[in-house]
Amino acid sequence: MREIQMVDLKSQYKKIKNEIDKAIQEVIDQATFINGPQVTRFQEDLENYLGVKHVIPCANGTDALQIAMMALGLKPGDEVITPSFTYIATTEVIALLGLTPVFVDVNPKTFCIDVEQIEKSITPKTKAIVPVHLYGQSADMDKIMEIATKYSLYVIEDNAQAIGCDYTHQDGSISKTGTIGTIGCTSFFPSKNLGCYGDGGAICTNDDDLAIKLKQIANHGQTIRYHHEMVGCNSRLDSIQAAILSIKLKKLDEYCDARRKVADFYDKNLGKIKGVTIPYRNTNSSHVFHQYTLQIEGVNRNDLVNFLATNGIPSMIYYPIPAHRQKMFDSFNSSSNNLTITDWLTNRVISLPIHTEMEEEQAEYICKQFKIFFER
């Protein structure tokens, strides 16, 4: 049996090595390392895949969120509603721009923002909602958009963990996550479902005017060289990464199906263990399983992590400390927030290895060891 990894990027690369190597060599031969034709090609490929009018490639997912908030004209003191149970980048950029993060709890089943808590948190200072499609499953976007429309709020989707996910609306139509709100943001960090071989990100919108502004901000606030119309930043997806992503984008649906196959196996073999709750799958979202995250009770989680590691099985805790309890937000007195579900989950979640190259033998071994721990 091959060594078990959380994400097996080496094995994935070997399967597409010839295509990847050829694409990288093409960039080197052309010496078009920045804003080469590969970037434009990937941008168009992703627009077609997502069914969105505009994709603006950028340097990483954190930049994508920051540029989105800058383009919307949010000002210091404006409030942005977001879940605390997420990776820190989601909330970090809010504070970085002098905005005020308003943390709300998550749904205990989906781990995504609790729509019932959003409306209760709206004040005259609220300007935007940032739902996170956590672990690969969509937040309840129909209800979020209803609230946003009612209160004239922007919606910035954090789609870093769910690219490829289909969301089925109440009317039966289907949209890709990241294309429903005012702006969608994603990351191409190597371990993501669509990952490059370095850093990368993208911003999506169907608003023509907003797309122009997003492009300007990502390019030093300019459209015409040396004519800087607004304060911007330098955030680019380089040509080599774009070339790699164009190849992997063609395989994204296949990659998502491979992850679901692993998740199905886990569900079948772990779902009946007392003290273990397998991931909930919302019927209006095609879970793409960026992470396979269980809830556990009745055992010491650290002991479980150590037991798995001793038996050659890596695991991760996403996330052990929620944003509202991070020291960086002390000035907002956020630790006093009553986010009972978030606090409950941070003590009980554990993520198991899941990736496109996992073999059934590996999955069987993981489930066997997991059962041994709970039944001993």
C-alpha cells in the first residue's frame, strides 16, 4: 500500500505529467511569464466552465477577497457579516481594510453560515455578507440573496473550497457556486480541488462595471498604463500557473467525482460507528468534498489524531480556533460572541485524507483503524 497522504499531489501530477511539462515549457520558450496568452486562455476557460461573464485572475484567494471588498467601495467602520468557523483569510481581509467583522454562527449540519442568524445581525452599518462554502458544500444562497436584496447588501462568496460545486435554486435552475452573489472569490492553492503549483486565485462577477473596477484594482488601479485612477494593488496570476490550471480545469469534474467516491466509501464504512457523525449532504448542493470532515463525541480527539498518526494515517483539524476567538480580533471584543455551534464544532471536527488519487486499499485501511480506535 502506498503511503497515505492528506492530498497526494505527486501521484496526480504523474498522470498529467506530459501535458503539464509541455505547457510549462511553452511559457518558458515564449518568455511570457506575466500576463501571457496562457492567462487569457485560462480566464476564458474558467468563464465558460462557471457560466459567468467575467473572471479576473489574481495572485491568491486572500487577494481575491480584499480586491472584492475594495471594488465595492466599503469604508472603514462598515460592517461585514461572516461566519467565524472558517479559515482566517475570510475574516482577516475585513479587518485589514478597517471594516468591522460581524461574526455569526453556522448551521450544525452543513457547517456553512446560519441564514437565520444573518438577519438578526444586520444594523444600519451593515454593507455586505460573506458566506463561505465550507469543505466543498454550498451555503443556502437563495435565502442569503433574499436577505441581501431586502436590505440592499452586497454578497461576496468565499468559494475557495467549493469550486466545481453545483447549487440548485428553488426554481430548479442550477448555478456554480461563486457565480450567484455580487462577487465570487476562489483560491488555487495547490491542495484545492482546482490547484496550481504555487499561489493563485480568481474573482468572478456578472456585473460589467464591477469587472472593470476589479481589474483596475488588481493592476495598480490602472486600465491604461501609468494612468492610475484609484488605489489598487499588484495581484497577478502568472503565466505558468495559468497554463497548469487550464489543463487541470478540464479534469475538475473528474476530480470532484473521485473525491465523492472516497466520501461515499467513508460514509458507508464509518456512518454506523457510535460517536461519529458523517458529513451532511444538502440536497440542493453537489458536495465536492474539499475536505471530508467528521464530528466525533465520546472520545478524546487528540488521542484519536495520535492513534491515526501512529498507524500511518494523517488527519487535520479544520479549524481548532474560530475567528472570533483569535487574538487578532481582540479589539472587536468578538470573543464575547455567543456562537455555541461554532465553539461546539471546533472541539469535535476531524478531517480524514481525501483526494483524487486515493486507492480503495488505503480507504479500507483508514476505516479499519478508525473503527479499532472507537471499538477498543
